[in-house]
Amino acid sequence: MKKRNLFYLSSTFFAFTFFMAVSMTLSTPAFCQQIDKNALWSENSPMTYTLSNYYKTDSAIVITLGKYLDDDDDASVCLYFATSSGLDPRDVMGMRRQGLKHTDIMKSLSIDASKLFMPAGIYEHHFNVPAKFQHAYDEYKKWQKDPSQPMNLSDEEVRDLVQLQLVVNHFGKTAIETMRERNSGTSWTSIILRCFNGG
């Protein structure tokens, strides 16, 4: 119990530090993305803990993905692909580092792209999801009408859909409110850290 409390206090401290760093740069959204990788993907960081817990993966693997992938959100995507396919996350990372698009990796691993999408309530049915998610959900609707046609999703759209699932399933946020926050320009790192802190 003592060890658990110490981990919680340590994680809370890291989360608070990251949250303050992000909050201080909210006036310039482009800079909100820039958090030192060594701090973001350390043993006791909230990001490492969240992904390790959500994907039921050893923290050392999460740290490796986070530090060696160019885009921080790709760590979550690789873990999602690994969980869906049974492949080692580091092998998925290797495919990504070779330059493969996320949709190419999904095709190679026979991952159903439709599983990326979360119900968005009445907004989904009326094609009224926030702008950043509009194209992806349009592609999903086309696929529903004709599953023989693959969805044309960008790497960024795949990242958004995977991270949306994490925030909704792990932190209990609604899909629409999370989409709106992401659509406002807030990075997934900022959203996840805020949720970790109970925000």
C-alpha cells in the first residue's frame, strides 16, 4: 500500500508539472505540443502509466515507443495495432519507422478500420461531428454503404480516432466533448494529462 501511494504521489507530481507547462503556452497552441520526450515518456510519467494501463503493456515497451517514434500519438496507435493483431508493439513500431502509413499497417495486419470509430450519437447520424473528424466519419459512412471500398484515412485521422477511443474508454469522457476539445486545437497529450488530473 505504501509503495502504491508513493507511485500515486510521484505520478501526480509529474502530471501537475506537465499540466502547468501546457497551460502556460495555451495562447500559442503550436507550442503546446512540445513537451520533452524524456520527461513525457519516463518511468513514472502519467503518459507512460496511462498507456501501459490502458493497453496492458509493460511500461518499458511504452517508453521505447514514445521515445523512438517521431509523433507522440503514434505510440498509442502502435499499441492499438499490436493489441488488435497480437503482434509485438515493437514490431509495429518497426513498420512505422520504415515509413508505412497507418492504413498500410492496418491492411498488412488485417485490422478492421471500422473498429476505429466510436458512436457519436445524433451528431454522427447527421454528419455533424466537429470539423477535424468530419472527413473520417464521411469515409466511414461511405464504407457502411459499400464495405468493399477501403476508407481513405490520413495518418492524423487514424491517430485522432485511436486517441479518442483511449480518452473515452479510459477516462469516461463522451466522444463529442472530446472531439470538440481536439477540434479546438488542443493536443492529445494535453487532453490526456488533463484527464489524468481529473479535468
